[in-house]
Amino acid sequence: MRWGGVETAALAQLTLPRNATLLEALRALDENAESIVCVCDEAGVVVGTLTDGDVRRALLRGASLASATVSEAMQREFIAVPPTAGRAEVLDLMRARNIGQVPVVDATGKLCGLHTVGRLLSHAVCPNAAVILAGGRGTRLAPLTHTIPKPMVTVAGRPILERLILHLMSCGVRQFYLSVNYLAHVIEDYFGDGHRLGCHITYLREERPLGTGGPLSLLSPVPADPVIVLNGDLVTQCDVTQMLDFHLRGNYVATVGLRSYAVEIPFGAAQVDGDRLVTMHEKPIERKLVNTGMYIFSPEAIRRVPSDREYPITSLLDQCLDERLPVGAYMVNDEWLDVGRPEELNRARGT
């Protein structure tokens, strides 16, 4: 499992056959410490779930601990997710159904993991703050963005910005700065000070658009620890704690997240030598490393951002390179989508 899971060796402790007794179920619940077991048929397919509450209700109905089987007490219509389910999606499901455990089953119906709310939010709190750039107009997503800012466009029923904050919280981040400008009140009214989500949110209010780097000049005082900076239109499962570790191990002033991106040229591409054709490749695919809109900046880099003017964040990277300061290149291999274009938004929404 990528997150919230249990080791494969421990899965056996989470399963019982349908003919197991309620007494055996109580012992299994006591031993696995997950407060749930999955009941499987002879083929290993999960056919139900059982908690201590289910056992208690069966006993109140007169069932015998020694002779009644788990099939008499289990929940046949249980909640489960596939291995591809994302963290935010699972947290949404847990909140909506008021449950603390969600089994993960594969395409054959067999148990392959277990999500628990404790594991999904179990990262130790890290001292690093996150700046999320949420002030843009999102003109490419018009008319969706005529009445709401781009980061508030929903994916799977939740604003992109909220999904991003929840993901960062699951990585241990609790201190957030949101740079806002266009329709800022929509974001501020929705998130407030972050108390509802269990974090603290401070707003970097741009009196006029400051670009992708300018909002960093509004950090006052500049945090003592490296700052995570992300575009507000990202859907990602990148573990920023690993990116932070990479930044600190390399003693970098700045780190930029990069990702391999393939582009197909829709024509035959030719190579020539003077007037002579050398080769012809039909619709070749070119791969480039592209900026993911995810960065780590140490305080000394942030202090280089000029105040009160529009300033691209790439100019900060260029300045660091010009000064021969160490800049790290971190490869982002986890799920990542920039939802700034309609086609990418449709992809994130599965449409």
C-alpha cells in the first residue's frame, strides 16, 4: 500500500473464514488492534466486515459466543475501496460515512490493504510551513472561474485547494499560507483560519497580482525553516516530506520538483544534411523534464524576492543559479496533475 496500509504479512490477522465463531472473532479483533476483521469465503474474497460493535449487537440478540458464526453478525454491505483510491478520496469517504477503517480490495475482491484514519493522518507534525499560490484568475478554465477562483474548482466533490491542504496535512504540515487576490473572499470564507480542518491558515493578501514568486515577499517574518511552495491548482500524492529530506540532505538553497513529460509531434519529423534527407520519423515522441509547480525554498532564497512587484518564481530560481547557489532537482514520480487546463481538469474528474 502507498499510504494508510498494513504490511502484507499482517493481512492474515485481518481475515476470518465465514465459519469462524464470534469468540474467534473477538480474539482476532483483540490481536490485530485495528478494530475490524474481514470475513472471506473459500476463495479468499471478502464477503463482509466485522467490528466489536457487530459482535456486541449479535450477543444482545441472543447469539452464542461459542457456536454462532461471524456470518451471522457481519456487515454484508460494507464499504471498501480499490488500491487506486487516493488519500483525499478515502478521507472523504470516512467523513461521509463516519467510519475509521476502510478495507482495500483488488479486482478479484480479495483483501490487499486497510486504510485507517490514524494512518492517513499519522505523519509527525513537521516544522515547515507551506505556501500555496491561490491568487490567479484561471482564465483558461473560464467560464468556470468567472465566479470562483481556480483553486476552488471541485474534483470529486471537493475544492482542489482543500484536497491539496488535506494531502499536505497527511504529510505532517499544519501551518499554511495562502496567497490570495482574485475572488479572495471565496477562499477566505470557505477555509477561515483553518480550524475546521485542524490546521492554521494565514492569508498573504496581494493588493495587486504579484505573480508566482512575489507573494513570498509577504512572509513576515520569513520562517526559520525551509518553506514548501506549491501552485494551488495541483492534484498530487507527492510526499513532500521526502522532498524536504532531499532538500536538506543536499544542503540546497532551493529545490524544484520535476517530472518527465512526453509530447507527440503530430507530423513526420525529418533530419537533413544540407539538401539531402537523412532520416524521417513518423510522429516522434519527445520527453522533457518539466516544472511541477512544487518547490522548497530556504530562508536565504526567500529573502531574495523583491517586494511590491510582480515576480515569477522561476526568476528566483534563475537568480539562485546566477549566484551559483545550490539548487536541487527532485523527481516527482507520484500522482501529479496540473488542473489549469480544461483537458487536465476533465482527466482529474475522470471525464
